[in-house]
Amino acid sequence: FPEYREVEEALKQVDAVESAAPFVLHEMLVTRVGSRARPGGLIKGVDIETIARTPQLAGIFRKGSAKDLLHPATGAIDPATGMVAAGGTGEIPLAIGYVMAEHLKVAVGDSVTLVSPLRGVAAMGMEEAASIPASVRGRVVGILDTGFYDYDNRLVLADYRAIQPRSEEHTSELQ
């Protein structure tokens, strides 16, 4: 969906719209070494700058802040996952719901693995390798409390640039 910026700008022109921002959703399992829990998670890639400047959204952080989720997009595509490779530790900064954190027994600073049975658009069967599971490492930088148990049990936030499956031709948008 390369024209998301144009759609976002058009939405912002509608009187009833207070804010608009791109996002990406992925269903994944969240795992941690030493934990038997394997909760299914809804990984939501969001525009971190929008969350940071929206008080209602910034207020859902029990620990950490939206700014901790900023992803230093390097523009390099990880061939194993089809996702943008993370800078530094190679782990994507993540914020997870407090209920999920309790189930996994993780705190800020701990590493988790996100496992997806599908790879982006290829998951729709457009390519033979689509059924090969992909995984990516993440570091918990925030704990969320949305006030809704189901969200806090499943929600994982990340910078959309870190989890959006990209092709080499669209990588330049991230730089």
C-alpha cells in the first residue's frame, strides 16, 4: 500500500477526523526462552511520533514510553523474514500488554521472539515459500495498560517501519 501518505493526508482534511496514522497488523506467537507460555499476539506496527504526541495513547504506557519504540530503520531487508532489519542489537523495540508480560514473565529489557506462520503478502499464497514460518527477535522496552484485558493479553506495539514486510524497491521510503 505505497500510497498510504496520500490517504493519510486526505483523511486529515475531513472535519471529524482528529488524527490519522499508518499501521500494520500481524498475528504472531510471542515466545521467551524459559517460558512455557506461547501467547498469540496481535502485533500492531504504529507511527510512533503520532502516539507520542497523542496524550490518550501515550498514557497507556505503564513502563517505558512511545519514544522508546522508535526503530532505527536501516533500510536493509532481512531475507529470512522479509522485514526491515533492526539496527544495533538486531532486536525490534516492542511494548507489550501487562497481562502478556505476566504470562511470559518478562520485564523491560527482556528479549522475546515473534513467530509468524506467514510472511507478509506472500502469505496469501503468491509465492511458494509463503508457508515457511518466520521469526524475529524483539526487546521489551515498554509495558502497556490499555484498560482492556483482551488488549493487554494480546497487544504488542512496534514501530511500523520495523515490522512492515517490504520489498527492496520500497525500502527507500524508510530512510
